[in-house]
Amino acid sequence: MIRTERKYIEILRILKEHREPLGAKRLSEMMAERGFVLSNRAVQYYLRYLDDVGFTEKIGNTGRILTPFGLEETESALVGDRIGFIISKLERLAFRSTFDPDTSTGDIVYNLSIVPEERLPDALMAFDEVKTARCGFFSGYRVIDRDPRIPPGSSGIMTVCSITMDGVFQRRGIPVRMAYGGRLAIQHGEATRFVDLIGYRGTTIDPLQLFISAGLTSFSSLVSSGSGTVLANVREIPALAEGNAREVSAQMKRAGFVFPVGMGTSVFNLVTDPYRLSIVAFSGMNYIANTFEKGIPISTEIGAGNIPFSRILQE
């Protein structure tokens, strides 16, 4: 029953994305955002069934969490249905983004990384290497210690997610499509070509997380010799919007963004298309990739939410 009923699966997915217990009211609101309109009473019905089969557990009066059995079910159920799920989540966050690069105000999309407290100095050194090499999407990050998602003994680091750019384009009336995540080769400080590409709409896992976990970046080489392999995203917009896109690019650079790496109908070794403009941007996940390379334990939630741009700036 679970595997053929999408509402059950969506509830499990939402619970997986959140560390804190969620009640029926909040789950009803979040289900509506994903196109499933359910009353609080209906959500309670689904939750009672999930409790009965052992996938969820009630935590006092605060709400439900996933059990290990429920987490396993979420990972394995409806793999085909989860294709494109990552990009759908990012597109929702982009729509909620209100950032205006001209005034440096409004909400951006951020990633939240968690590291052991005792390894925070080492992680920050790794982050600063990426910042100095200008390979992050934004030239800064923010350390936080007060957030319910950060467990005791750990520290949190917020970085700007590149999906913020999609929100800016949308608000300027520019149709934008996140096409690929890839590994971009850097030779003597200059981006040269893509080594690998994975399409966002044909995968059940974020492509950049896959490259990181597989150890397919080489920041140590980049820092020591100026040559290495980093992470970048490819977006596509109509070629006729090039003038507007370059205006946005200039504004974002003035606001502290490292963008773009390349822009045009023929960029690096991407397929040439006279009607679509490819925009290549470094990913904010490069901060995490360099930390992972150094053997520092780090976990990251991509697209953790929307926050005011001012909160990401270092005090």
C-alpha cells in the first residue's frame, strides 16, 4: 500500500528532510506546497497508519519523526518517482527567493553544513581556501551555533546556494532552467572544460553531492598549482535574454557573487545551441568539497531554506 500511494511517500519524504518532529498541521501545509491538498484530519489518518506499520514515531505532543525502518522505506520506495525530485525542491526555493542584487536586499537560498565543534577551525581553513581561490558561488559564509538542526557538540556553517540566481532571473522575467551539475577543469587559474556532467532532471540524488562523496574534486591540487577540478552548475536561458543576463551578472558581482564562469551559446565543451544561452557558475558546494577532501567530517543540507541576505554576511 505504501509504495503505491504517493501521499504516504511524500509525508515520509518531508519527515526525512526535517530533523525536528512535525505535527499534522505543519505537514498539511507542506503537503499543499507540493500539490497534495489534505486537511489536518486527513494527515492524521495517514500518520496513524504510518505509526502502525512502524515507519513513524510520535514524540509527545510535538509531532512525528521517521523511524530507522521508515528511513529505509523512504530511500528505497518509488525510485522512478523520485527522478527530478531534487530539482523540484530547488525550484520551489528559487520561487521564494526575493533577492535583489541591485540593492543587496531580500531573501536568498542557503545551504546548511554541520561539522564537529572540535573540527570547526579546520573546516573554516578549508572554506577560506575556496574563498581565496574564488571558486565559491558567493565570496563568504556564516558560522552559526543556534539552530535546532545543529546537534550538541557540532557547529553550523551557512553558504549561499546557487539556486538564488534562478530566483533573481525569474523576478527579472528571464526563463531559466537548471540543466547540469558537473566537474569543471581549471588549468593555471582558468576554467577550460567540463570533465563530467549529470542532468538534474534525470537523477534521484544531487549531482554535486555525488561527485563530492566519490572524491572526484581536486582542490588540494588547485590550491598548490592553480590547476584542479571543481564543481559548477550549468543553467540555460533564451539567447535573446543575454543582455538582461549580463546586467544581472554585473549586479551580482558587485554584491559579492563569483558569477559567471562562462556565458554564451557556445561555452567550454558544452553543446552549441544558437537559441539557448548557457550560463556556467561555480557551486557553493565547493566549500563542502574542499572540506571533505581534507577528511573533515561534514554533512550538508542543500537548499536548507530561505533567509535574508544580510544574515549570510560575516559580522
